[in-house]
Amino acid sequence: MTQQTFFWLIAASIFLTLNFSCTQDKKSCHQEIPVQSKTAATMDESIYNLSSEWKKQDGSIIKLDALKGKTVVMAMVFTHCQSACPRIVADMQRIQKEVGNQANVQYVLVSMDPERDTPERFAEFSNDMQLDPAWILISGSQSDTDEIANVLGVKVKKLSDGGFDHSNAIFVIDPNGIIIHTQEGLAQEPTETVQKIKSINS
């Protein structure tokens, strides 16, 4: 084995360890899962066809079709996440800042961890992240959570330590409930996302 080959083997080993190794006491560690590709039929499916009920951060109950008529910026997160999910929220806050104060735009966080994401926990998270009244945080039953994840194309895998491997994506949903744009990944340049939102509300 040459010295150069040995170097690259060591470098590859370090890379794999840093990116894919998780321990029980490090819940912030997760592996990103790409967003599931959607068929043409799924892409045209309105989220408002879902009849599920969700609990908001103030404890009140909401159905998704209550958002009909608004432009919705949505992501799936869990509030005990210490790495990707705060970054997703920060990315949405950047979008909100660039879109500006538009009453017809709603920012929605859907929990993938309904067991722990109670209204009380949502209120604490909202305060920590400095979310304003344009934001709604919702959690539902596990079956309803799985259903909306499937509609959005978000892949979620629960880990033994209570964390999740999951897709990192922000969705723009038009007033009829159709997903018209997906911003996939973390810390992405939001220019296209912002343009999509503004084009709906122009």
C-alpha cells in the first residue's frame, strides 16, 4: 500500500465516522434522508383533502383546510432536535424576512414527534426560536403524522434514542393546498422559494 493510498483510506474513515455515527447520548446527530419523489398524481393532491385534526401551540384544534386561501410555508420538524430542525426553522425565518410582512402567508411547523411535542413544548420552542404570530405549530396522531409525511414526501425514521433520521425540506403550498415548490436541504439560498411565494401573492 502506498503512502497516498493509506492517507485517503484514513480520510475516508474519518468522514464516514463524522457523518453517520450516532450515539445514545447525542440526540442531535441524525442522517438526512432525501425527500421522496412524487408521482404526478401526488403532486396534484391538495393537502386540504386530508381530514385530520391537529393541536396547535395554544391547545386549540385545527383542520388543515382552515388554511385554505393562504400561501403556506411548511416543514416537518421535532422540537427536541438540536441540529437540523433549528436550521430548518432559521431557513424559514430567512424566507419570512425576505418575503416581508404579508398577512396572507402562514408559516407552519408539523411535528414528526407527536408524543413529546405537546402545546406546552410548542410554546417553549416558539419562545426559544422567537417565532411571531404568523407561525403555527401543530401535532396530531401518529397515523395522521405518517399520512401528511407521505403526502409531502418527507421520509422519517425513528431512532432508538428518541431522535429521528428525516428529510430536510421546506414546502410552498398554494391557496388551494397544492405543493408548488420544495426547498430541499439546509442553509439553501431561498431566492426561488421567495419568488414563488411572491408570485402567488402579487
